[in-house]
Amino acid sequence: MAWIKRNLYFLIGGFVALTLMGLAGWYLYSNNELNNQMLDKLNEQYTILKTLNEQNPHPGIPPKTDNISLAKEQQQQLRELIQKTHKFFQRIPPLPDTPKVSSLDFSTALRSTLDRMQHDATTASVSLQKDYNFSFEAEKNRVSFAPGSLEPLSVQLGEVKAICDVLFQAKINSLDNLRRERVSLDDNSGPQSDYLSEKSVTNELAVLTPYEISFRCFTPELATVLASFAGSSNAMLVKTINVDLAPAVEANAPAFQPIAPVQMPTPVMPPPPTRESEDAVFRRRYGLSPGGPTRPSAPTPQPQPVTPASTGVAPGGPPAGRGGLPTVLDERQLKITLMLILVKPLPIPTK
């Protein structure tokens, strides 16, 4: 006890030091696992840094060259470019344009839209097939539709109307056919000429929907159609175009009646001058008496018969042309088949 009293402060200090050493040992032991985790992360980051340094192109050495920052700036420029070009990829509103489409709404919109397009074609002097329904023959008279088909059908109806508006505004001569992809089980009962075998394709940016259009027009109308598609705000891209000469005679046109050949009248030659009149003129000119020497008589010209070879006209044919400027451009009606792709951008994800 006497020793404890003499070394009380030393004893208390040793006890405190021993306690602190125990706490330090426990702290080190408890954080040893965390230290190992941090060491693993450090090794992982070092491995990534080594990989980046070995890449080509090199990520750069800031501040002299920082390719990572340049890549981020280019990404921002690309986003701004996409935002600027977004106005050329406007959405074509479906018909009807409602959040939820019912059978009654679509049936009503389909009939009114088909009537409107037929009226627009008549106003623009565009010929159509009799009772043509613009590839919606299978759905025209329906009041109920296959499950899950109302939304894609309403989208296609709006797209078909937008395409036909371009054709009617260009005042083409006739619309022969318009084909779309099948999006409903009801389409299986429609005419095969209304549908394509191609399907819509979806990539990372947009949905590409195909349409095929067959129409007849002349070159000015074709130029107007192509310019309208190129300048459209709905991203209508012409993928392929096939141009042929349209048939000269339609199948339902009346047969051609030949015109009877016109016979050209034989030209009448003037009567040849008589011998006596030539002698009298010769005597008067030179003052000869009637009994004096006479001028040697010339042979009397005989009229030559007019033959088809001499006139250049075939027997029973039209008269030969009088010449003139040659025909440089002979404008003829064309039959056009277009494969059209509608680009519909996907919604931009928000961050």
C-alpha cells in the first residue's frame, strides 16, 4: 500500500496508457477490413488509369491536352444538333388524336377521313380507282376491331392522309395504289394489294415505317412530289424510285378509230403556150415581118403525171411535212413507284 501511495500518479498514468493502447488496438482491428476494401478500390483505379494510358487515342494529359473534356464537349454539340434537327422530325398526329382510342372513335374518323381524301382528290383532279379506300378496305365497314390494333391503325391513318396530301397538292394525274404494313389481324382479310411484306424497324433513335406509292404524272408533278417529301417536317424519306412510261391507252378507254386517209388532189398544170404565140412574140421583139425567117420552134413541154414517189406522199397517207424545227422534248406521262420511309423519333429520355 505504501508503494501505491508513493507511486499513485504513475499507476494511474500507466492504467490510462494501457486503456488507450487497448482502444487503439481494437480500432485498428475493426478498421482492417475497411482498409482492405479501400486498397482494393485503389488498385482498381490504378488498373483503369493504366488501361487508359495504353489506349489509342490517349485520354490526354491535362491541362495541355484533355481528350476526355473534348469528348464531353462534342457530346454536348451533338445533343444541340439533334435538338436543332428535331423540327424536321415532327410527329404526324394519329386519327383520331386521343389518349385512348375506342372502336367508335376510330370507325368515325376512318369514314370521315376517307371521304375527305376522296373529295380532295376530286378537287385536285386526281383520278382514283372506283370506291378506292386508300389501303383501308378491310377496316372501312367494321365497327369492332382486333384487340390492340386501334392505336397502330390510327397512326397509319394519319400517316396515309399526310402522304396523300402531298400527292394531291402536287396535282398528280392519278393515284394507282398505296400500300402499308399489316398491323392488325383484320388486315389478313383485306386485299393483298393493300399491304407490304416489309415491317417497321426500330433502332436506338427512331422507328422506320415503310410505305409504297404508285401514281402517274408528268415530270413537273414528279419534281413537286419529291421536293415536298424532301422539305416535309415529318421526315418522309424516299428510299427507292422506279420510273416507267405509262401505258398510252387505259384499259377502260374506248378503242382507237382510225381516220380515213385523205386523198390529195392532183395538181393542175397550166396549159403550155402555143407555137403561134411564141412566133408572134419573137417577131415583135426583133421587128421581123410575118413572111421573114422564123425562130426555131422549141419542143412543146408535156405535163408529167404526178406520182406518189415524186410528191413524197404515200398512197392514201397524209401530205408530206413542210419541214421546221425538230422535236427536242416529247413529254409523256410517267408511272412512278416510290418506296417511302417515315422516320418517327423515339421520345428523348430525360436525365
